[in-house]
Amino acid sequence: MNDAYTKMLQQMMESGQEMLRSFNPGAEGIKMGGMEKLFPTMPKDMMEMWFGKTFNREGLDAKTRLLVTIAALTVLGAQAEPQLKLSVRHALAAGATQREIAEVIWQMSMFGGLPAMQKALEIAQSVFADTEGTDE
């Protein structure tokens, strides 16, 4: 790789990190290397694409994006349990209330069915219990 290409890639990754931090104000300490541990199968170019170029920073705020993510993960059902836990935690950090998160999950009962909604509520309640009394 030449220097110009390396510099361009570095700028793209920095842009991706900035977008990721805007999704979760509590993610200031997350480094892209740490993301590889959380998502070992997700290549850097996909992270950059999703967080660096694709999402419009002036579009939805972090809280709304996370509530939409919770809705989608609820419909996916039990296969998305780890992702749902993480998204609920991030939504709380971005300012969503427990009630807002529960409302989003309840709304998804029409699309994902009652079992998916019930499982998602159980997952959300476990995150709520884990974060009670913390600064999150």
C-alpha cells in the first residue's frame, strides 16, 4: 500500500469510529480493535461502510436508531439474543427509557409474533436489572 491509500483508509476508519460513538454516547472508550473482539467475523471495511459512509449523521439520532434496531432484532426472535442485549444496553446509554424500549418491543408483536415479543421483553428486563443502580 502506498502512503496516500493508507492515509485514506485511516480517515475512513476514524470516520467510522466517530459514527459508532454517535450511536452510543457511552462508547467513547471503544477502539476498533475492541470491535474486532466483539464482532470477529465483521471485516473492517464493513464497519467503515456501515458507520462511516452509509448512515447519514444528520438523519436519525442515536436513540432513534437504537430503538429501530431493537424493533428489528425483536422480530428476528431468539436468534438475535446477544445483539438485542447489546442494543438495549446502548439504547439506555443513548437516553432511551425502559418504557420506550418496552413499547417498541410490544409494537413488534404484530410482526414477529407473541413468542418473539415475550422473549425480547425477557431479554430487555434482564438488561434493565443488570443496569439498575449503575451510571448507565
